[in-house]
Amino acid sequence: MKKWWGLVLWIFVVSCKEDKDPDVAPRLVSATQVGEIKKTEVLALAGAALGENASFLSGFLKHDVRLYKVTYSTTSTDGRSIEASGALVVPVGATGSSLVSIQHGTLFNESDAPSYFKSGTESLLGIVMGASGYITALPDYVGYGASKGEPHPYEHAAGLAVPAADFLFAVREKIKEEGWAWNNQVMLAGYSAGGYATLATQKLLEEQYPREFSIKASSCGAGAYNK
């Protein structure tokens, strides 16, 4: 009888090991608050970009937001450890927020990367989402922001997905550090080159970290998925 209990225990231990996601080392290097915007100002910013079409947003913008530039560790396509960056938008006073990761489209100027929060860029979408109650992460990608000295891996699946996933781990560390209310759900979104990056990131998370993040929804628009 004892040998059977030993066999059962061994199977249980092995099963637990095989069922666990790979160990994840800390990713967060720093997270610096670079601004705070009132919800009324968010509507004004949206109005400047969208004109009268922005009026429908007034019912959704319920929170002031805090803006952060996050620096984190990740891996380049040739296997080197490097530092990259991204933008993080946090709604003030929100409870039970989902985490949204927005992968930006093609950039033609390095200064348009999300962590610069430059007017007229895709970072506005992150600000609007934040004011709507979502903790919103926007990775710069390798080649922009803190990693601007590196070549940008344009539409290279692993070169986009690995830093995007690492950014989510870094953001999760910051959420835990600050005690922000997060419901443990993750949503992914991106359009064009961002659509490709989003689908690559979703695939990586599902295959390598299925228990680290609960993907609630993914919107991958107009990406070149199968050239």
C-alpha cells in the first residue's frame, strides 16, 4: 500500500511541475509618473483630434488619469538582455479595472512612441481608455524610447511579442507594488502593424504563459498576418 501512495505522490508532484508556466524573473526597472490629466481635459484632447465626433465619449470618461513612463528588461531578437520602455495610463479611483495592452501601428518618427505622450499620437487612445476606467499599457517596442539605439524588428513576431509580454509582466509588478485595483483580466488591441503585434503577443501568451494572464478579449485589426 505504501508504494502506491508514493507513486500517487510522485505523479501529483510531476503533474504540478508540468502544469506550471515558466518561472518569470522580475521585469520592472522603473516607473516614473510624468503627468496627470483631468477627465475634462481628456475630452478636450479627444475633441482636438476627432472634432465633434468626440462628443459621444463624454459618457465614458469618468476618471482622471495618471501617466507613467515604464522602463523594463526584455530580450532582443539576438538574445541579449536590454531595457525597453512603454506608456502606462492609470485611472484615478477606479475599482476592479481590466488591463488593456495596446500595440501601436507603424511609426515614422521615434518621438511618436507612446511613452513620450506626444499630442496627436496613439497615446491619446491609451489616455481615453484610462479615463474610461481601464489600466492601459502601450509598449514602445524595441527601437523606440529607452531602446531607440536598437534596430526595430518591424513585423517580426518574436521581436514584437516578447517585449510586449515582458512589458505586461513589468506593469503587473507595478500594479502589485502600488496596490491598484485590477480584476486580473487582460485585453489586447492593435491596428495595422499593431494588429500583427497584438496577434503575435496573444499567441505567445497563450502558448507560454496561459496561467499568468487571463485574456478576456483581443482585437487585431488589419494586420499582415500571413505574407
